[in-house]
Amino acid sequence: MDKGDENIIYWILDKTDYRNNNERLFKKNRSSAFDKRKHRIDDVVFYCSKCEQTWSEVPHWVDTRKFVKYPQENIPTLGKKRKVCADCEDV
């Protein structure tokens, strides 16, 4: 085996390892982006203990209502902050 052939093989192995490392880093960054998004949504969506529904406040440019109630069983209540909704506060 010629010395030049060994260098090519090592070069290919080095490049292949680098590519695998980049793919692993990309997957890690993609999953951490979803983790950040999940925590932001948990901070915005609340669970009302009186009517037992999840709800969130809506910006005025999105909808004219001040808040939106989500149907039961659509959004898991685990990890949501307990806060009484505007409908239950009025009663």
C-alpha cells in the first residue's frame, strides 16, 4: 500500500466523522428549540380550577375577545399554571 493511499483513507474517515458530528449537533439544536417553545406555551396557557378548562389571553390584534377557552381534553393540564379565567371571576 502506498503512503498516499493511507492519507486519503484517513482524510475520508476524518471528514465522515465530522459530518456525523454535525448531524448530531443539528438534531440536538432542533430538539432544544422545541423545548424552549414548550415552556413558552406553558407560560401563556392557564388552567381554570373552577370551570376546569384551559384558557389563554389573546392579543387584541389577533382576536377581539380578551381570552380564548380551549375544549376540554384537547390540551393537557399537567404543568399549566392555575389561574381563574375571566368568566369565572365575574360570577
